[in-house]
Amino acid sequence: MRDVLKPLRWVYCIYAIILFVVIMLLLFPFVIISSFFGKIRGGNAIFRICMLWADLWFPLVFIFPKRSFEASHDKLKQYIFVTNHTSLLDAGLLPKAFRQPVRPLGKVEMSKIPVFGFIYRKSIVMVDRSNATNRAQSIRILKSIIRKGISVLFFPEGTYNETHQPLKEFYNGAFRVAIETQTPVKPVLFLDSYARMHYQNVFSLNPGKCRIVFLDEIPVEGLTVKDTENLKEKVYEIMERKLREYKAGWIKQ
């Protein structure tokens, strides 16, 4: 049966890739125009264009992201969003999940892809994790963005979780920035992106649900840099427990 369905999977994936590119190219002129309005206004406009792309592409490929909130969520408030990372689809889910101005921290390597790379550079803060000077500069930019009233987003695992545990070990960056800017941390769970597309293979894409769960915010008032490790461990424990509670598909006992 699996061999019979394999050609259909390839047809579906090729259809999804072509649609991805076509919609991106149709919206690209508006991205170029928006880029002339600066890093803040232009960046916000480009993120809204990415939202439009997501609103078109996902239903056309029969993937249905659904957001839910364990506590009330104020879109006008700033957060340090942190989310788990298990899939190539995670980046595409961001404009579907976050319907407010936000700047993700992303790997510099993605900026080299033609057309997509231009959109990527204009809508995120890039970081070269192999370069300490570049990492420090990225953090300074993120702090500046927060001061301008825009939320930021981290994948605190740094790269794909290739284990069958809920999470990999977290880096400190998100939690240090949260404390230094006194911005609350808001964990967000991507529960089904691993099932929709594996991190190793574009041609593993398949239709279905894609649950996104916003957890309650974690305040940082009164914390100092010395509390970074404790805050990181607290967020890790909450996300790990909730991923198990929601039965995320990649977890094996």
C-alpha cells in the first residue's frame, strides 16, 4: 500500500513546492516596495505579506494550522516567544502562528536562497552561530527591536531536535534577553509540524492538522542576569511537560 501511495506523495509535494514558489513570486514585488520603508515599518509590512502568503499556501496544500491559547493573549503586548523546532515546516508556520509584529532570530545560511533569501533577510534578525561577534550583534539588534515595541522569537534549541525527546538542550540567549529587557517569555508549541514534514526531507510533506498552542506567559520582573539559568530551566520544564501532555508525535518513551 505504501508503494502505491508513494507516487501520489511525490505529485503532492511537487504541487506544494510549485505553489510555494508561485505565491512567493507574486508577492515579491510588494516585498521590494516595503523594503524601502525601513527596518521597522518596512519589516512589519513584509511580515504582513508573509502572513498573506501563509493564508494562501496552507489551505491550498490542505494543511490546516489551528491556534489555541491556554491563557489570554494580548497581541498588543511584547513577548519573547520561544518555540520548539522539529521540522522544515516550522519557518513557514511562523506567519500563520504569530498575527502581530514579531522578528524571529534565524540562521544566516537561509539568506543565500534566491528570492526567498531577500524576504528572509528583510523579515528576521540573522545570526551566524559560529561567530561570537555576530551573535553579540544579533542580540543588540533584538534588544533594539524590543525597545521599538516589537516582539521577538527564538528557537532556543538552536537547531532541529533530532532526538525523540520533547526538547533538546536550550541556549541562554532568549532568556538573557528577556531578563535584560524585562520582557515576559511566552512559550509556543508546534505539535504537528514534525508529522507534516520531517526535518531531513522536503518530500515528506503531507496534508493534515497543524496544532499551535500558546502557553501562559512567564514574567521576569525583578529577575537579574544571575537568574538566566533558572529561567531557562523553568521554561524548559514547562514546555517539556506540555509537549508530553499534548502527545507530540516525535516523542518516544
